[in-house]
Amino acid sequence: MFKKDIFGNKLIIKKIVMFVFGAISKRRYKGFNELQIEGMEILRYLPENQVLFVSNHQTYFADATAMYHVFFAALNGQNDLKGIKYLFHTKNNIYYVAAKETMTSGILPRILMYVGAIPIIRTWRSKGKDVNRPVNFNDITNISKAIHDGWVITFPQGTTTPFKPIRRGTGHIIKTNKPIVIPIVIDGFRRSFDKKGLQIKKRGITQRMIIKPPLPIDYENDTIDKITEKITCAIEQHRDLIKVPPPSEKLKV
């Protein structure tokens, strides 16, 4: 009852928060909207720790919330999100990387921090403006601690804007900690929710989540640029994939 996770959060409170918010958010993925999932079986064969999930990003909170649902359901032997039984048996060492300014922007985000947030100070962006800050090594240390303890979800583009480059810091973290890297591709969340992922924007949307096999990485010989390129392609954010609308045909006279 008095056990804590590596960041000092009491596990009993953490489990209660995960259950309550899991039950509240469930219909966003199995009700108001439908989440189609591929690759849930991959999750059941992963080790207890040293796993890093890399994904594209569409909303602040709905993306990671959906992943928690999928992870818990898969680890309880399910192939979908039916019922809420899986919320009684949660994995307590799942963490996610999030911007500190986002997680301290209100009461609800502060509560959601308890679920497993690793708040970081972004070096490239602050309050909607570009900045150039030095790296906060405490943030790097906390991410490494979380990887060694369990599973970590990260959105390596650091933004909800599609096709932005992967932050090089993700490559450094992978080179240093040598985790199993699992790519995830999501779609439909931007159409379903507002930017924060807290309010439902449209119902009846089919959301998708594809969990891919571990990314092949040579931790000793792959460069940071090589690793970031592999992640870019795996999460389908390569700029070559941008769909350019065909030029309009000239009117025939």
C-alpha cells in the first residue's frame, strides 16, 4: 500500500487515478469513436523494462491515454478494448515524456502527471514560440531512470504538427540506454479531439493505432542521424510521404 514508483508517486494512488481516468476516457476509443488496433500481440512478448515506444503525435493527452488502454488490455490477454476488467490490473511502471509547461497548465494535467509523466523543459519551444535553451540534464537522467525501470512512451517530434523532424535527443537517449525501440503509428486523433485531446471534437471517427515490431538498431555503429532516420520512417513521418494535391486541370475552352 505504501510502495512508490521511482519518482515518488504512491502506487495505490497511481492505480486509482489510472482506473478512474481509464473508465472515464474508455468511450473515447470504444464508444463515441472506435479505435482500430494492430500489433497488440507484440506487447505481450516485451520485457518488463528497457522498452521505449516512439510515436507520431496528434494531441497532447488523447494519444498517450489510448496507449495506456491498449497496453493494459494487451497485457491482460485481450485483443481489443472490450470491458474495463483490464483497468483493475494495470502495469505501474509505464511512463510518458511530456512538456513541463503542458503538464503544469491546469488542475487536470497536474493530476494526469501522477499516471507516469516525465515532465521535461523543451529546449526548442516555449509558450508557442521558438527558443534556444541548453539541455536540462536532469530531464535526460529522469528519462533514463524510467527506461531502466519500465516502459517509456515518447513523441520524438516534440510537437503535434505532422512531418516535423525527429529531435536528436531521442537518438542520444537510445544510444546511451540501448532500449528495445517499438514504433507506433496513430491516426484519427486529430479529427476526433481538440488539440489538447481533452474535448471530443467529432464523433463516429475511426482512429487507428499500429504497433510495429522492434526497430533494428545497431547501438554501437548507428549514428544519431541514422537512428533518427530509422524512427522517421518507422513512424511514417518522412517528408516524402506528404501528400501533395494534384494541380488543377486547365479548363478546356
